[in-house]
Amino acid sequence: MEILIAQIFNGLSIGSIYVLLVTGFNLLLLVAMIIHFSFPVVVVFSMYISWFVMTLTGSVALGVAGGIASAVVVNVITAPMFQHIMRERGSVDINATMVISMGMGMIITDILSHTFNQGFPIAFPDALTGNDQGALISVGLVSISRGQVLTLIVGIIFVAFLFWLLYKTRAGRAFRAIAEDPNGAKLVGIPLLKTGFQSYALTGILGGVTAVLMAVLLGSASAGLGDQLGHKVLAVSIIAGLGNLTGGLIIGLLLGILEAIIQGYLAGSWSNAIAFIVMLVVILAKPKGVFGSKL
Amino acid sequence: MSLPLYYYLAITAIYILMSWSIYIPYRVGQLHFMTVANMAISSYFAALMAINFAWPFWLVLIVGTLLGALIGFLVSVAIGDAPCFAVVIVGFTFIYLTKTIIENVEAFGGPLGIFSIPKVLQTSSDNRTLLLIVAYALVLLTGFLISRFDHSRLGRAASAIFIDRDLAVSFGVDVKKLGMFLQTWASAVGGMSGVMYAFIMRSISPNHFTFHLIGVCMTMLFVGGYTTLWGALLAAPILWGFPLILPEALQSWNIVIYGVLLIVVLVIKPEGIITRPTVKKIESLLSRNRKKV
């Protein structure tokens, strides 16, 4: 029972990372109208930049700032490329944006596996992860680290902020209007490309914060992490229903908990495989999503 | 024939087949990466049957292809008419699961893979010649079948689904059946490529069948042009060949080069270099010349 409680808490913190990633992915899908499959690869890239700045300067604060800035920069730099495609939406379908995003993922992953740390996985300093200070709470077999608590708290705050932004502000209303009906939004004077561009910047910040949280929670990263996360994020998004923000929140947390529980009882690679089998079964049974697509 | 030339030609044939295996279901707008998993499964099947049970090459080739088709068919029952993204994720999941199983089951050789797959013919040069002939015969056969399909009623139905699925349905096109057919066919091509790959390389490991392979095949298809079968046919030899003649320091960056090419071509020429009008133009030029003769 204690293992179960510990793993559920563990799962909630991993799940909140998935939720952040899926929310960023869905925002880009709804507002910028692209399938940014490699959004998690950009996040892993930010982890690497964050690590690079930390090793270079020795400062955790600069590393965190560098990580967040790099995600925003990558997102904003690549925005014109996607927007160029979206301008020709009549002749180009949304699949093209996914293929371009995959191309971007190929480039970033290959650069990460060639340059930083000579291609070896990177490990973040204890000053960031807080691993040297031991567990924050430890009751019997249940031990909760600072990283887990921080991820969960920041994850909740950030997702709450995003939902507030989307549902309570003017900018959020513009975002949702585009998601609901791009042509209608254009008719009432919402600038599609500009609002789309804002969504790239916003998801850049979201990606950067997620990168820092992942660094704190996982303590390490490898070049292949982005592909694996991209895969999971797309799976969660499809299971929830593409573009369904609330669905993504629920399924993201559920996947985190499922993975953590399986990990508590099974060896590493098999536990991941079981999570994938569960996802596969759900997708095969309901290819259009459990909560319905908002696309 | 020199060994590097043999490998270049043989692997080019595999890449053409694999790019076509992605082209076939993309006719109805589905990115069916499952074929990479089919390739892995059939190549392991081929290796194990040839080593442990001394199955002859031809039998392995036929059964390996059928195995691909069977798996493809079973999966297509669920995702024959699924949205593109669901098909993508099913493909990725199968690749991941196949890789995990191969790496963790001792009988499959673990992360190191399987070595010493027997030759089809005794002498090395005869073996290579035979495999090259078979590989290109399969390329011809698959190309011929795709061409027949593209010019048939079914091909036109597939194009209709690609452009406007709802309209195609209202015209009476059975989206699910056509999707199932194309996915099964693509998986069979994937399985066939897997068997050929195992016999050509004579050693296989799980690292051969990853996202990396998808990236390369996808680049060949989308850079060459995804609207005709000629795109992959012409892009595969060039894209696979040119990193080989680059300076050694640049060769390891081939994926970055592929990624940049993929993005640049899709942004500038979204349908790829060879499009249907290009093919029509070449055909009309050729027929004009023929008339002159």
C-alpha cells in the first residue's frame, strides 16, 4: 500500500509534466493550427541549453533563464516557417505541418546527440535537483523529493494560469475563437497570424518552464528523450481527443500515474512497454479520442 | 562488383521499397509508419527461420511478406479509416513495442541483434548478384503494382479521399475498405523489405529499425514528391548516395542534412520535387518524340 501511495504521488508529478507538454501541443494545434509533433523535442533542447549554461556559468538561475529563453527563441524562429505553410492552407493539409515538425525534430535530436557532452546523456547539478538534500518527506517506504513537490506545485499553477488566460482574458477569447472557427474569427477582426504568433511565444514559455521542471524531476536527459516524449504527448492528445484541453489534463495525469504504478512493480523497459500497450489498445478501440476532438 | 557498390545498390532498393510502403497508405492521407515495425518483425522472422530451421530464402521471403500483410491487416481492421494522427501513433507504438521485445528477449539476440544469417548461394559473388536481382525485381514488381493502382478506379478513389474525405464518402467510396487494403499492402511491402534487408546485411539489430529509419524514408518520399511513385524512386538513390560522397566529417551529419532538405522542400514546394504535372509533362514530351519517330 505504501508503495502504491508513493508511486501515485510520483505519477502525479510525471503526469503534470505530460499535462504541460500536452497543453502546449494542443494550444499550437488549436490556435496556430499545426501538429507540432516535435514540441517535446524543443523542450528537451531547452533542457540541454539550460544544462550548458549551468555548466558554463555555474549559476542555476542563469541556466533556468537560458532554458526558458531558448524554448521561446526556437518557437518564435520556427513560427514563420509554419505560418508560411498555413497561409497556403487551401492546397496544403495539416499533415504537412506534422512532417515539417518531424523534420525539425530530426535536426534537433541529431544536433543534441552529436554536440552536447559528446553525445552522452547529461546530468543536472544537485544545486538544481536538490538530490543532495535527501527526501523532503519520508514516511516508511514513502519518500517524496523536493523535485516532485516543486514539479507538482509549479505544474498546477502553470496549468491554472493557462486555463485562466484561455477562459478569462480577452487574448484567451481570441485564441478560443480561432480554435472554434478560423474563418469566423477572421470575419470579426481577429488577426489570425498575429494571434497564432502569440501562441508560439506562449507555448515557448510553457516549454521552457516544462524543461526546467523536467530537469529538476528527472535530473538527467538524453537526446532520444524528445522522441519518446513526442510519441507520448501525441498519444495522450489523441486518446483525450485532439485539441481537447481538459481531456489532455485528465489523460496526461492518468498516464503519469499508470506509468508510475507499473514502474513500482515491474522492471524499466517492460513498464514503458505496458504503458504503450495500454495506450495502443485505447487508440485502436477509440481512434477519435475518448473525450472527443475539438479540431 | 565491389562491396561498397553492392551495399549502395542493395540498400537503395530497400529504401525505395520502404519509401513506397509509406507512399501507398499516404494515397488516402495516412502516414502508416507501422511498416517499419513490419520490416523489423519480418527481418527477425527471416533471420530466425534461416538460422534455426534452415528455411530456404524463397520460402522465408514469401512467408515474411505474408506475415507483414497479416499483421498489417489485423491492425487495419481497427485503424483502416482512422485519422492520420491516430495511424501515426499506432505506427510509433508498434515500432517501440517491437524494439522493446527484441531488446529484452534473449532468443532475439538482445540489443546486439542476430549475426551470421546464412547466404542464399554458396559463393559470395553469386549470393550478392542473386540478392540484387531479387531486390530490383521486387522494386519493379511493386512499382508496377503501384502504377496499376494509381491508374485504376481505386487509385482515383484514393486521390478523392486524400483531397476531400467527406466528398469521397458521398460519392460512395468505402474509405475503411480502401484504407484497410492500402495498409495491408504497405505492411506486406514492409515485411518483404525486412526479409531482403536481413539477407542482404546478414546481421540485424534493433537499432536498425528506429525513428531514424522513418526519418530517412519520409525525407525520400516528401522531398521526391508524395503525389506520384516516381518521387521516392528518384530521391532514394540520390539522398542515400550523396552523404556517402561527402567528406567524412560531414557524413555523420546526414540526418541534419535530411531534416533541412525535408523542411526546405516542404516550405518551397509542398508537393515535393516530382509532382503529377511534372510526370504528365515528361509523358507528353516522350509521346511527342515517339510520334516523330
